[in-house]
Amino acid sequence: MEFRKIQAFARVYELQSFSLAAKDLFLSQPTISTHIISLEQELRVSLFDRIGRKVIPTQAGTILYQGVNDAFRIFEQTKSSIQELTNQVSGRVIIGGSTIPSNYLLPAVLAAFKQDYHDVCVDLRISDSIQISQDVLEGKLDFGLVGGYADNSDLDNHLLFKDNLLVVADPYTASQINRGLSAQDLLQLPWVMREKGSGTRQALEAALHKHNMDACSLPVKVLVQSTEAMVRCVLSGLGVGITSRLAVNDYISSKQLVELDVDDLEMHRHFYLIKHKRRTLFRCASVCMQHILARLSRNT
């Protein structure tokens, strides 16, 4: 099995898309498809089921990926060990980040890191906090940044910073809402809601629980998978939403969004850097992790 074919297979498996894998590897989609077909012919099994535009790994595909992932890690570890002999910090770091740190904090932090460590490739993968925790546990990520404490005995949680959450609306919607809202009043508002598993939604659920309320009782008009999509929907007047101040500060300053005061609802969360306790990081990953901790922990 040739390395370029294995590399193409791994990215299709991880991204669940031939087109995204092709874009990530700077190859054409037909080239990716050819690599996968060649592997399937060589192994005499189907590696993916193609259902419409969805790419779903078969059992054989999952087994191959587990072996390939182990092989990649051995290669990176060997490379890292050799480079340590010359005090080089290089290699690939795979980081998972939930929406807020990935979009609003990590870019500047990683830019400063890259100024000192040119030979390190950072692979930043964005997902919700629950999925990131699971991927760290399974060894798919070196470490992750999540919007809530990861309650698992195999994970170390390093507190990074406190995040304040706001309820926001577009100016017209805000003008139709009475000032001085209570938690109970939220049941009367149309909502643009994040998906289950997001740190933002978990924080809202925890705040409502203190008032014996369930987030499922809120009249959700639109369900979205990202902070950016939520903000865009709220800007369009589809409903109110809850998000980090980091994500909407500029919109509030320019009066495109209005912060709604909810008198008896305190909403905040803490971001953590999580790492598997029993996993030893390559030097490049360890250095990157310490850099992030040093930069972001100042905000706690």
C-alpha cells in the first residue's frame, strides 16, 4: 500500500468527504477517488459506502483507519525523536477546538506560536465540546479546547478562562420585547438554538436548570451547528440567541445586535484545555500545548 493512497484514505475517513479530502491535500477529487478505488481493489474489500453525497466507512474501512492511524503516530514519534537529537521542534500537532476558541482566540495564539516554531504544522479541527472530548479519549487529537469541564477520569482539565454569555437579538426583535426579562419570559421568545453537545447550549441548560426550567421548553425556530450560523440567523431576525460576548462584541458596538438583560439568569462558562492523562505527547505537541496554556490562562 502506497503512502499517498493511505494518506488520501485517512483524510476521506476523517472528513467523511472526497471533495473536502481533495481540498485538504491539494489534489483533485478524481485523484482521491482513484486512490481509494485502488486500495479497495488491492484489499478486495469496500472501504466506504457512498450514500448520495455521504461517505460512510465500512467495517473494513474502520479497521484500516485504526491501523493507519497507529502507523502515522509511530512515524511522527520516530521523526520527533530524531529531531530532538538536534533540538528541533517540528512535526504535526492535531488540536480540537470548540467554536469560540477556534474562531476567536486560537488564530492569534497560533500565529505567535508559528513565529517561533516554523516547522510545526498545526491541524486544527473544529467540533462541539462533547465530540472533542471523545476524540481526545480515542487518541484522534493530541489535546483539545472545550467549553466546559470534561468529566472523565482519563482526562486532565486545565482551566483557561471564563466566558460570559449573552442573550442577543436584532434591533427590531429587541424593540418588541419588554425590558427587564426574567428567566420565565424566555419561554415566550423565538429562539435560534445551538445543537446538543455545544458548550453554549450546555451553559444555557445549566442556567435554566437552576430555575427548574428545561431548554427543551424554549420555542426553537431554527437549530444551527455553529456560532457563526447562530449569529447570522439572529442578525436576520429569525429569533434571539445565546452566545459568547467574544462572538458578538463588534455587532453590539455597531448596534447591529442588542444585548437583552435577563435579570435572574446568570450565564457563564469556563474553557478548558483537555489532555489524555496516560498519553505522552510528541515534543512539538507538548511545546504547542504549553504555549497555549501560557497565553490563554492569563485571561482567567
